[in-house]
Amino acid sequence: MSRSVWPTCFEKSHPDRRGADIPALDVPVKENLLPAELLDDAPPALPEMSEREVMRHYTGLSRRNHGVDNGFYPLGSCTMKYNPRMNEVVSAWFGGLHPLADARDAQGALRLTYDLERALCEITGMDAVSLQPAAGAHGELTGLMLIRAYHARRGELAKRTKILVPDSAHGTNPASAAMAGFEVVEVPSGADGGVDLDALRAACGEDTAGLMLTNPNTLGLFETNILTIADIVHNAGGFVYYDGANLNAVMGIARPGDMGFDVVHLNLHKTFATPHGGGGPGSGPVGCKARLAEFLPAPVVVKREGGYALDADRPFSIGKVKSFYGNFGVCVRAYAYILSLGGEGLKEASEAAVLNANYIMHKLRGAYKVAADRPCMHEFVLSTENIPGLTANDVAKGLIDRGIHPPTIYFPLIVREAMMVEPTETEPPEVLDAFCDAMVELKALHEANPGALGEFPLTTPVGRPDQTLAARKPKVVG
């Protein structure tokens, strides 16, 4: 099978072909406006193409990209769920609102912000929420800054220097903790895939500032000892931080605040069906219990007798973490999603996500090794460790040739040859069956002809690039 190579704009270029006529300059030219060394008499070396050719080129490129709109996208942990188009329409209603508009002229937007924060408080069991953080990792940093501000105000920051992080955590957790100025202490997992309670007790002490935890965790398992975990950390004087990356399994069913969490960040671009990927924008609201609320980023939206306002008089606030008030368009989409589903709808979405994940895990249990062979939540982890010579990377490349985006591979790091599968709630049974069939077919192909999958993918312009070189010195052409 030959590869289909897509020529670049420069390769399609023809001399004197153009898609637009630019009128001649009809205003006086001011001399010495720019330094002479910055001027060039030669025109820029741009492709010369007609408008039709440009449109076909970029439309063709877009069709070569894989997204949730054109195929199955079971990217574990990232929750690539479908984004309802109704939410896009609602967001566009606010497209003409200037970010510097006076509060009196933005009452609708302020009310939406206020109501969304209240809704997220109800969903998470928190007392206050800020929509300012721009994405998940930004939300992590903001939440840790709240914890840091609390300990600093109590005069304990000098000794509260450590953040505990499970060994199965998202990589952003230790990175965010280090960026916030804390020392990271890894806590191992137990035999059941959850936090090892004895190791946690040993790690907790007067130097503990907090624990970062995802529930369900990155193995797709609910931490059944969560109340005990919270008590251990609280008794040591620390806070329990909820990484909301996996809230899609429990929203409408269980609330982090009721589990003992003090701070939470949410991924609106995961859980609440707003666009995800392609460089953004995202949104990572942070919620907290009442004793941390005074440290939330300023300004905050408040409701007063005359309407809604932005209150910047917050003497203990950590300050502004994002220009204006976060990525407002993403928040509008999430608000529309919550209103359209309601409380029961959010619960049903979580239940369907959990059902779909368990359905796939059950069908593939005999073909691949299941990292934690017990009922999962919205995602689970498979491994090729039981199949000699077959790697997770081989399976991923084989899925690409079958029109399926690969699951997350080689994460979590505690599972060898890991493949983290998350189907989300929006996929029907026939799509799940097709994925399972492809996974079984790839295993059979490898067993019949070891090494065959090493040639995949065959249908893409690039097969298997040097991953180190591609990461460090990417060469992107269009």
C-alpha cells in the first residue's frame, strides 16, 4: 500500500497566480518609518495560488486530521466527548461583547458567570468557584496557590513544604506542585490500584501542605478508601486537592466536596462538552471550601441589589491569574450543556460513560491484559504485556489505519505497555464493537505474522517518525 503524500502550498505554487488583488497604495509614504535594516525590496516568498486552490488545500488538510467529529476517539484521561452544536450557537450570541465593556453593559454575561459558578458549586460540593483559570494545569496551579496562601497567612508556609502525589497521577500534578513552590513526594499505589494507606500515613506529617488526587484515579478505579485518605491528610493539617480530569465518571452521582476534598479544578473542555484539543482554548475553573474562598483570584462576580458586578476588593486574594475573566466563550458552552441536561441528565451521562467503558473492558479481557481486573469507572487500562513481541505503540499505529484514534499509550507509568481507553458516553454500541473487533484483529495479525504491525500505519503521509527528533525539532509544513 503506497502512502498518500500531501503536497505543501509551496509545491502547489505557480508564478503570478493569485487569489486576491491588493489595491495600490494611495496614501503618502512616511520616510524612515522603519529602520533601513528591517526593509526589503523583494516581495515575501509566499505561495502563489488562486482562492479556489487555497480553499481546496486547507479543506483537504482538515479532512486528513482525525477528530471526534469524524471518528472514534477513545483517548483515555482526555475525555474527547462530542461537543453539541447547540452550545456553539449559544456561545456565538456573546461574540460581540467587548471584554472591556462596563459592567452595566454586560449584565447578561455577569449573570451567566455567576449562575455557572453556583452550578459548579452544586456539582462539586464546593462553596465558591472561580472561572478565571484557562485550562486544567492552570487550574491545578491556581488551586495549589490557594493552599499556599492559606498556610502563608497562618505562618506555617515555612514548614508546610510538601505536596503528596500518587504514583499514578497525571504528569501535570507534580509539575504544578513544583511550580507552586512545593516539594513533591510520591505515594505508591497498593495492590488494589488505589492509594497505599500505610505509605500515605508514613508520608504525612507536619510538613504536609496537601495531597493531589484524581478520583476515579488514572487506572479508572474509584478510590474506595477516599474518606480515610481525606482524614489522614486532614489530621496532618494538610488539604486534599481534587484533580477534576476524571469527573466525567461521577458528575451528578458523587461530589468531591462530600468525599473530603477541599479544592477542586474542573476541565470544562473534558467534562462539560466544550471543544478540546488543537491548542485550545480550554477552561479550568477552581472551586474550594469556605475557608479558602477569600484567596480565590480577583475580581469575583457578585450579586447586588442593582444587578451583578465585578468585586476586586479582595485583600487576601492570590490576584489575577488570567486576563479579563477567563475564557468566557468556553464557559458559555459549558453553561448551555449543564442547562440542557439538568441534574438527571448529567447523572445519566456519567452512567453511560461508565457502562461503555465496562462493556469494552469485558469484551477485550480475553485478548489483552487488564491492568486492574475489576469493574472500572469511565476508563480502564489494558496492556500488551501478555502478548510476546507486541507493543502498545504497534496497536496504536494499527488502529490509525482502521480510522480509529489510538487510546492513550504508555500512561499511567505504573503499567507496562499501557493503553488507557475512554469511550465516553456519546458512542453507540456498534462503534464500541467495531473498536473491539479492530483490537482483536490486530492481536491476531501479530500472532500470525510477528512484526507485521511494525510497518503500520500505511495510510498516512508519515509512518513512524523519530519521536525524539519530532518532539525536539518539529518540522511542520502546510
